Amino acid sequence: SIFVNPTQFGKGEDLDKYPRQLERDSELLSIMGVDHLFAPEADAMYGKNHVTYVDPTGFDDIAEGRSRPGHFRGVATVVTKLFNIIQPTNAYFGQKDAAQCVLIRRVVEDLNMDLKVCVMDTIREEDGLAMSSRNAYLSPEERRAAPVVYKSLCAAREVFRSKKDAGELPMSASMLSETVSNLLNSEPLVSEVQYASVDNRATFQPLEEVGDEGAVVSVACKVGSGVRLIDNIVL
């Protein structure tokens, strides 16, 4: 399915200019052997009398939810609708949207849906930048600076590994988030660090300490003229 979902965009976000490349996406899916593509219009998904939403408790309180109020209600609603329409046996999502993946697994379990949620590894450019539709917004100069996002996460991973190898776990989660923030702030073209968060891998609730069970370190920042990039790494 391909659908730019209006209910997960907040006021002032980039719904109107969000990249739409249905013809190109269709060609790529055809090359991969996809037989059917569901690409509805917004009016087909949200009729004029639509009033029903899936509103997951607690997700507006996590880092990404605070940055985008109402976003996860929109995600939970559209995914539930797509699952009801398509009736899939398996559904595939990218790890780049880590909080979204945790949310969708929660929705599927809580609402007793008979399908398997498969989370696929983040696909990256050669320099480490996570592939994203929003990368098209980056100017050449901003694109050259953008790999700092992944580098900051890798730096946090190295701190965690060194603590683990030294037998110094659990460690403070703030040490990891500060490592990410400091590296991002060292790049002049990073105009804003919205958050650097260390969260539980299963619930995405924030952690104060990280032990052998690991965590998800995630980040959202704006580069240059305001292009919002997100990424994460699993420890």
C-alpha cells in the first residue's frame, strides 16, 4: 500500500509538499515482483462523516510524540484501516521509524489482529544516512552534512559497548543522549536537535539506565533550512 496519510501530519508540517512519486514507486515495486498495489485517495480513507480514530495511550508522551502531537493517533488509525481493508498475513515496516514499529505491534496485539508484524532493517546510503523521502528536501551542502545524524548514533553505540566490555553496566542513559546531542551540535548545519532519546526496546518508554538488555537510541533534528531527519540505533 502507498498512502500519504493526512491524519498523522500536524499543523504546520509538510503534508502538502511531502514527496509523492506513485509512478516511480509502482515501477520499483513491479521490479520486485509485487502483484498488487493499493494506493487510495484520502477521500476514500476518510469520508466526510468520518469520526472514528484509534488513539493509543501514552505515545504522545514519548519523545517523538511530544515533537508531533497527535501523530501516533493518525498512524494507529490508518494502519488499522489498512489492515482491515487488505487483511494481510504479514505486514512490513522499517526500523527507521522505531516508535511507529513499537506502536503497530502494540495495536496488533491489543486489538487481537491475526497478522505478523515484520520490522526490517533501516536501509542506508553509502555514507550512513538513512534513506527517507524527506532527503529530497536537502540542498547539496545539507546533504553532505546529514550523515552526522547516523555518526552521532554510532558514537553512542561505541560508548555503550565500551561500558559493556568494561563490565560497567547498567550505565546512565543520559551519557548516551548527551553523546548524540554533542556530536550533532558540533555540526554547524544542524539547526535544531529536537531530541536525543534512550528508550525501552519493547515499550519505547524512556530509560534512566541502560543494562545488558540494551535500548533504542533515537534522534530527531533539523538540518539547514529546516529539513527534519530522524534515525535510531538498537543497542
